[in-house]
Amino acid sequence: MRLSVVLGLLLCASPAAAQLARDETWMRAGVELRRAHRDEEALAHFTRAYGQTRSPVAQAQMGLAEQALGRWVEAEEHVRRSLEAATDPWILRNREALRGALSVIEQHLGRIWIDGGIAGAEVLVDDRSVTTLPMAAPVRVVAGTLTLQVRAPGYESVFRPVTVAAGGEAREVVRLTRIARPGGAMSSEDRSALVTTRAHPEVTSTLGGTQRVLGWSSMAGGLLGLGIGVAARVVREGAVDEYNNQALCPGRSAAFQPGNCQSLVDRVESMELLSTIGFVAGGALAVTSVVLLATASSPRRGAEGGARIGCIVGPGTLGLQCAGRF
């Protein structure tokens, strides 16, 4: 009975011991490859060992191999995470060396922050997907001149070169333009905003005249509101550009804004609010004017069977596009 128990324990322990031996073999082989300056092969060994053990030692060795290969973003992530293992004996013995390596790695990195775009748009840096909009935090990137791409289904992609200083942060504002459809065809979203009404010839001419006055007055108010919205948007974009050109401004997400930065942030936010109010009020008055004018009758029009009018308020359309018969 005692012999069978011992044999059972040995059989259970054998796979784990064999795996541990293989992991140790990969680590030792990786170290030897590093000494021979065969860093790509060494990284493959360390990555395989880390995939099995999740060892902070393997993670640190991955970061050091990536540093040698110039893969700065991955190297920073792996070395920084390995230093979080405060109780690992190997990490404790080599903590200062790892911190020194991390300091060197950080000298090759910067950050990039994107404003604008649309929710869900994908951000790529040098053809590598890094995040989606809106951004929750700046993205870590290799310092230098990079190719930024922002793309979303149904919109023209934005491409531009961006220069990121080592230890610095580049801030970019992007605007995505909806792809035009051949022949001016409307999307389902555009068609959903199409308003078509027919006036009733039974309404008296006196009521129709008053209603037309109100309709044209509403149209004037709507155009004024849309004009205010456009003007506020222009001022807002100017404030954003001025903020981005201020070297001391840390980014709109920062809790503290030095000097003139806070006034620029306040201007951006107030213009955003004024622009929203202008577009909403202008759009509401414009739609009201359409309904009033479409349903206003006259003796001449009664014989023609009433007036017709159609307006489109859709994504990618600034203001209203209207056509009709009065």
C-alpha cells in the first residue's frame, strides 16, 4: 500500500518537474544566445518560457532582449512589469540594473494624444493599431517621425506624419469626412432625416398668409442659429490650434493647466457649447419653418393641390438642404 502511494506521487509530480526543467532549459538557452548576440532567437526562448511560467524573470529577460532589438515600446512594458515583482529573489538582486535599463529605454519613447475624430475610429501608428477614439490616455510610441492613420468605416482615412520628441507628447486634432456616395445617393441615415409634407388646400388664405410669415421668420432664425454655430466652431478650432502650439500646455486631460492654457481650454469648451446650441436651435427653427411653409395655403395653390417641400438634415451635412414648391 505504501509503495503504491509513493509511486502515485512520483507519477503526478513527473509532468510538473519535466515542464519546470524544460522552462529552465529555455531560459538558459536564451541567456547563452544573448551572450552570442543572437537576440531574436533569445527573445523567442524567453517568450516561450514566459508563456508557460509567467515568471517575472522571463519577462525581464524578454524586455532586455527587446531593448537590444530596438523594440522600445515592448521593452518598456516588460521591464516595468517585471519590476513590480517585489518579492522575486532574482528581481531583487538585479533591481538596479533593470531600473538602469528602463531609464535607457524611456529615452527612446514619447507619447501621442489624438483629439477629434469619431467614437470607435481606429488609430494606427506606423501601420500598427494602438488604440481607438476617444482616447483614455496618451499612447506610448517610439520617438521620431511617425506615420499616423485614423480610420473608420464610411469615412475617409486620415494620414499624416507626426514628430514625437523623446520624453515629450505630440497632440493632434483630426477630422474625419464621410465618404461621398456615387450619384449623390442618400444613405439610410440621410433618408431618415428627409421631411416631406403636403399642405391642405382647405385652410383659409388669411391663416395661410400669417403662417407663411411665421415660416419665413423661423427660417431666418434658423439660418442665424446655424451661422452662430459655424462661427463658434471656427473660433473653437482656432483655440485648439493655439493651445496645441503652446509648448507648456500639458493636454486637455491634465488636471492643472499653467498660464494661458486654462483660458484656452475655457474658450474651447465655451465655443463647443455655443456651437452646439447654435446648431440645435438653428436646426429646430429651420425644420419648424419647413413645416409652416409647407402647410400654409393660398388660393392659387389650392387649385394645384397644395405645396410640397423636402429637406435633408443628415450626418456630414452642415445646415439644411431644401427644395420645394410654395
